[in-house]
Amino acid sequence: MLRLAWLCLAVSLALAAPASAAPDLAELQRRADGGDAAALFALGKAYQHGLDVRHDQQKALAYYRRAAALDHWPSVNNLAAAYERGDGVRTDASQALALYERAAAAGYAVAQYNLAAALLKARPGDVETERRAAGLLRQAAEQGHVNAERGLAELLQNGRGVARDPAQAVDWLRKAAAAGCAPAKTSLALAYQRGLGLPIDLSVAVALYREAAEAGDPAAQYNLGLRYARGEGVARDDAAALGWFRKAADQDFAYSLNALGVMHMRGTVVAQNLGEALRLFRLSAERGNVDGQTNLGAFYRDGTRVAADPVQALMWLTLAAAQNGADARSALDGLKPKLTPAQIRKGEEMARRWRPRPAAPGSGATTQERACENE
């Protein structure tokens, strides 16, 4: 089952105004020349996003630096984000952390969220880091930062950095969902589906999945498709499942790529097409999905629409087994006795060297488009 993770979200930038609001550049420049930090920041945003001017990241950074020198915290945050992402400057994680620390210490919620995310990314699994991140997320969440509300809920749900408290996690998810954040609605739907911090209610789960799916969240689209495929909380409808799986797969969502592959393999709603199933399993497996890796490994083992290759089969099944894939472990138990020691060594070495394929460029809506970014 899908685990919803919040840390994959993009860095939060400080936003001066909705992108549709074009700035009065002459007036902003006049104020900036007089040392107005807010005007310097607004000009930085204009050049960063090409609002009535040609995009120029170097000019944007210059304005942010001038404003940051005046302790303008949104500018400090955006300068940190540039160093974290290597946007117009050489990537420098230590400089990014130092700037986030500075703005976070001043109580700036966006920086508190970004600092928490950066720390967790830099030191995964570290107990003290998780405890500090939880504190930062709570500070930002209490100021109404939507992604911080989601992040804090994730930690509370899993007992990372804080005592596990599913009911409190639900409270924070409700706040983020009420702000219109589609991924928060997806996480809240999952809580209703599994009974995490509240009673199971599949009809409410389906309604929330639908709201988030219609807003473009691929995890919701996949989960809504799964409810239709299984008839959970809604009448079974394979055609509807196919439609939602396709929407999420179009965003390179690994779970849906595998689900579509299964439908093509079985001929569910669509004509059976093992070649298309192979293509979809490969895309899913390359993104790191355990089921996609298991299915691709089975195709290589059996020579299904691809030349049989026991070493490739071993590699993919080993990767899936490392993610606690029970079917993959069973398949490995049956495959290994048929291979030579050299084949086993080669397949296992390939698995050690493997790295997941990044998401396709432009796939998926941004957090701002899904109503999760604070203005």
C-alpha cells in the first residue's frame, strides 16, 4: 500500500503576491533605491519569475542579498533556497542551512519548514534531527504554514521525533485540508481508509480522494482508482479505475504505472497487451516501485515479451525483496537454485549499483497548484 511522504515536496519559497499580480517596477525600483527591503524582495521575485521583466536569476539574487542584509526574512529564505537548489549559484548545503537557521530563528515560518525538511534530508533516521525537525514544523504549523501542518502530521502519524499520536496528526491534516491542500486531503483520506486516529469510513475516504484527485494529486488519483478496482467504498468499476490510473501514470506516478501494467497484462477493460505491460512495469520499476520491480523481474525470468535474462530477473527481484516484497522473495527462492554462482554475483552487484530514475521533468502539479503553498 502507498505510503504518503511529504519530504519529496519542493522547497517553499516566500511569495510576495500571486503570480498574476504584475508589480509596478518603477515604483518598486524607487523604493528599493531608498533601501526599502520589501521593495528589494519584490524586485527579486519579479526577476526570478519573469514578472513584467525578463527572467534574470543573478539580478534576483542581488536584490535578495541586499534585502537579506536588512534582515528581511523572506529574502533570507529565498537566498537559502537558491543555495540549496543550485539556482543561479553553486549548490552549497552548509550555506543554505546557515541562512535557513537565521530566518527560522527570527520566527519565519517558511524558513522553519525548509530548515526542517533540509535537516531530515541531510540526516535521515537520526533521532535528534527528527526531534528538532518536529519542533520546527510545529512552530511553522502554528503560524498556519500548510506544508508544515502536513509534515508535522507525518511525524506524528509515524512517531518520528515526537510521540506517536494519530489523532493529533488528523487534527493537523484537517487544518491543511481546510486550506484546500490536495495532498493533505489524500493523507486524510488514507487515515479514514485505515482508521488512523479516527474510525474507518470508506465513504468519506473516497470523497476526499476524489476531491484531491480532481485537483491533480497523483497519489489521490491512484488511490481512487484502487478503490474502484477493489470496490471499496464505491461500486467496483474497472473502467473508472483505468481512467484514474492513467491520470496518475501521466504524472509518472510509479504505483499507477504498475497498476496500468497489471491491467494490460490481464486484459482488464483494455485488450491484453503484454508488450505494453512490460513497458509500464519497466517505468514503474525504474522509479523504485516494489510491485513494478517484482513484475519486471518475473517478465525477465519467464521471457515474457523480452528475451529471458535470469541475471536481470535476479537484479529486479533482489531490489524488490529489499523493500520487503514477499512475492519477490518467493520468486528469488525459486530462481537462485537455477543460477550459477557467477550469475548470482553479477545480479546482486547490479542491484547494489542500481539507482532509481528521477521523476520525468514537469510531471505532477506543484504544491502551489495543489493549494499547499502559503502566499
